[in-house]
Amino acid sequence: MTSARKFSVISGSERQPVRGARLIHNSHPDQTVEISIRLRSKSESTREDLNTMLQQPVLKHMSRSQFENAHGADAADLNKIKKFAQEFGLKVHETGTELARRTVVLSGTVSDLQKAFGVELKEYSHPKGNFRGRVGAISVPTEYADIITGVFGLDNRPQAEPHFRRLPQTPGIKAHTASASHDPNEIAQIYDYPKGDGAGQCIGIIELGGGFRLDDLNNYFKSLNLKVPQVISVSVDGGSNSPTTPDSADGEVMLDIEVAGAIAPAAKIVVYFAPNTDRGFLDAITTAAHDSANQPSVISISWGSSESQWTAQALTNFDEAFQAAGAMGVTVCVASGDNGSSDGVNDGNNHVDFPASSTHALGCGGTTLQASGERIVKEVVWNDQPTGGATGGGVSNTFRLPAWQEDIGVPVPSGQTGGRGVPDVSGDADPNTGYNVLVDGENAVFGGTSAVAPLWASLVALINQQTGRAMGYINPLIYGQAVEASGFHDVTEGDNGAFAAAKGWDPCTGLGSPDGLNLVAALAGTKTMHASGSERSNSERSGKSRESAA
């Protein structure tokens, strides 16, 4: 009998209660729930091997099929999960089950899932929406525990927040000259982005709600005298392109698309819509990274929440997904949050936003940009608190200090052991100097670090186009001395609460805002190894370590 079986806990699966949630009742035993199981890699040394690979001065990226063959899940492990599912009356879904993504999709009744995973599922009410939740750890029969790295979807609490801020009562797009706002392509000119249109590139955008209207996109890009980019949507875990009103998550979706599309109009833009849960978020990321049909070369993410709000299994599996993306030549740009050094957590401590804090993500912070024509007049840390937002930034409590940040002075705040500094880079995020957008037929000005992720994603697309190669995991490259010296506008004024800007890297704006042409030139200089192997990158010549610290 299954009741006599020995069960083992899935490491890192513990869930805490949601603050402000009220128990309604137990979940109905006959309710059907769909979940995703993440399997281990077929290679026991995947994480170490990929870390070594990603630190090479001249990196040859793996194709998606090569990655699956080397580091995907083992078919034998999938067969074990099928046996597990059959034993507990669960259904394995072919759609969404992929060895490349190390993901198996199962469904079953609440009653069967509770038996299979040793949990109690209950329904809760919350100001942000009702949800199904659990508290404590997930367990499975011991013989299956070693092949499972995470179980997602039993709990469907809202996981992340969009990181955009709307400027109230703003002038329309046509009246932007009367305000400090800018069209996205004007921001690109101010930051001296390289010429190009992103042709041959695909920008993936992760969205956990909202939607876009094609009429809005046509009208917006025509108003800027730009080619209307190809924008397609991909449904993940039942998520869909569902536009409603300008004050909804539509603002996030339109900001992301319009910023990326205005700067790289010839790039294909693929929007991956998923539910706002840890399962939906992770599945969207792995779907985008392994999308062999659209083949994104860069992914933009403008959603997140404090590291303290995530399970350890989520933190690990997201980071591994970003690591896989880098190995396949995909750069991942993530907004660092809009609530300053606390990240909106009211416990008196400093927090950084995840997934921006992942070692394998490019964390994107925010500035206030004052410009005249195409010239920067002044640029400081974005901080409108206490009434408005402020750029997220600080030091991770989860991810340790990477080698490429060892010599830049990442602080060790009181009560912390020292970790990865956030953000890596920055760009205009203040709604008062923000971006002209069109959402659900309404002209508006938006800011937030949400704008900075697609701002950098489109820059990466242009760099890829210009250099003829995918940057992929760009973090070790931009921290090389040659790139630091020329590729950024150093922001040295302002603070985000607990942390102040300073010369060089700081926990507010990272290395600074982009100096596009110089950044391209510096990054192009990293590709200097010839067949003889006699030459190395600029950053290697500077003596900076390239060893893994993830």
C-alpha cells in the first residue's frame, strides 16, 4: 500500500504562508490540477561543465539540439516519472513534456496529487487574487526523489510583480517635446546605440499577464515612422495574449514590445505568455530558451519579486535555466525592481529582486536621464521615494559573489555573508524622463526598470547583428577592464535607499548606462583568439579571473 511507502523530501521545496492571505477551505479533492516536474540533467556535472564553458574568453555556443543531447533529461528518468504517475493515477502530458527543458507535465486530482507529493492543498483569499496554496515541503517516494529537482504548480500563488511605473496625466506621444519623456528610439540615440535594425535576431519577452493589440502596435510604430516589427505570441501553461485596460498588465506588455521594437524593428519579437506563478514563470523561460522554431538570441524579463518570496527549488531551477540559455547563446536581461534597496519588503532589511539576482542574468537597474538632443546632460540614480519608485539593487542573499565581480568592491551589508551584486547595468527608468508608449488606444509615459530590460535586450540584438555572433552570457565580458572603461556612462550621484552611487560599479546602477558604440567596440575586442590560441581577450589580458563562482 502507498501509505506504507517511504517518502523523501524534495530539497528546497518548502513553502511559507502568504502574508495577508486568509484560508477559505480545503481544495476540492476532485479538482484537476496541472503541474510541472523538473528532472535532473543526464550529465552529473552539468552545472560545473557549463560554468567552465561560460567563462571561456572565446565561447563556442551549443546548438539547442547539442544542448539537449549533452545536458537534457535522460529518457530513462522520464520513464521512471511515467511509472510514478501511473502508480498515483496521474496523467503525463506530451505537450510541454520535453527532455531538452528537463520538464514533465502531469495532471491529476487534488486527492491523487496530495497522496503523490505528501502535501495538503487549500484555497486562500488575498487582495492580489485567490489562489491554491500549500505550506511546508513536497515529498515523493524515495526511489524517485533523486531524479526530481523541483515540483511546480501545486501552489499557484501570484509569484511576481511587473516592474513598470506610469506617469500620471502625461502628454500624448505627439506632444512629447513639451515634456522630458522620449520615444524609445530617441533613448537609443542618446545612448549612442550602434546602427542596425536587429535583422536576423529574435527577442523573446516573458509576460505573466496582460496582452497587446495589433492595432496599437501598427499605430504606434507608424507614428514613429518605423517599420512595424513582427510580433507573435506563444502560449505557455494556458497563458494567452489577453489585453484588457491601460491600467492592467497590458502596460507592461506594451512597454516591453514598444521599447524593443522601436530600437530593433527588424527583429522578430516573440512574447511568451504564462500564468503568474512560479511554474508559469519557469516554464515560460525554459520554453523561450529552448525554442528551436523562433530561436531567441536574447530574452527580456520585466517581472520579479524579492528573493525572500521564492522557494530554494525555484531559485536553483531558474538559475539553471538561465545558465542553459547562456550556453546556447541566449542573453537574459532582467529588471532589478522598482522599490529601492528594500525591494518592497517591510522588514527593515535590504533585499534584491529575483530573477535579476541570478548569477546568469544581466540585472538591469534604473536612472533618471536628463538629455538635450542626443546628448546626456545629467544622469543620476532613479529614486522618487517615498512617494514614487526607485531602482532595485543590493547584494544577493542566495547567489555567491561571482569571479567577475570579485574586484569591483561589492559591499558586504550587515547581517549578510557577501554575495552577487545587483544590478549589472542600468538605463533610463524614471517615469519623469520615461518612454512614450501607446497602450489600449491610450497615449502614456512609462518608466520603471521594466523599460531597462527591453532597452538592453534590443541593444544586445543590435550588438549580435553588428558582430555577427551571439553574445550569450555577457556578464563576464562586460566586467572586463577594457569594456568597463569605455562601454558605460558611469553614474555617480544618488542612492536607492541603503546604497549610494559611486565611481565604478555600485549597487544602484551597476557599471552604468550604455555607451553603445564603445560597448560594441569593446565587446568585439573580446573575440581575439585565433586557431593557434596565441591571443586572448582584452579582459583576460587584464588579469581578471574567468573561473566560475556561480
